Amino acid sequence: VTTMDDKDAIKRMRQGQFVANNGRVLRIINLLRHKYERLQDVKYAIPGIPEDRFLDSINFLDAAGYIKLRHVTTREELHLEDADDYTDLEAKVTATGIRLLGGEIHDRMVDA
């Protein structure tokens, strides 16, 4: 039997993981900040993160303006929901994302 305290603890744990995952994903994409990184390579570089949580972080970071996404072959800028498969996308950190990583701005949803 799961109690309300258990459910609250699970919710807080997932929220904490989301914030940590956002930071991990953003830092990996930033490794080559002058180039785009294929999302499948970014995912490979972060072992242990489930695909759905990885995609949650990509979606958040894109919506927040910290990364921009584009199609690997057409170079057309896209959002995650517009792509048939996330492996068709690559990402690059935006100027806002670099400011976040550099500590100039703060976001409680990203453990930068």
C-alpha cells in the first residue's frame, strides 16, 4: 500500500531527477557548443537515463530556449514534437543556455 507520504516522496524524487537530468543533458550538448550534437549521441553519453526522461529534458530545454533543435539532414529547425523520431534531430546550446551554464542566469528547473 502506497501512502500519501510515499506518493509525495516519489513526486519530489522525480522532480529532483528532472532538474538533475536537465542539467546533465544541457552540459553534454554544450561540450561542442559551436557545433550541433545528434540527440542519439547525447543520449548515449548519459547512461542510465531512461529514454522518456531524456526526451522530457530535451523538450523542456528546447521550450525554455536553452537549446535549439534541427533535423540532421535538412537542417530545418524543429521542435521535438515535430520530428518523426528524435534520432533525426541534433541540438545546439543557445546564448541563453550558455548564460545559464555560466551562472549569469538561474533556473530552478536546471541543475547547471
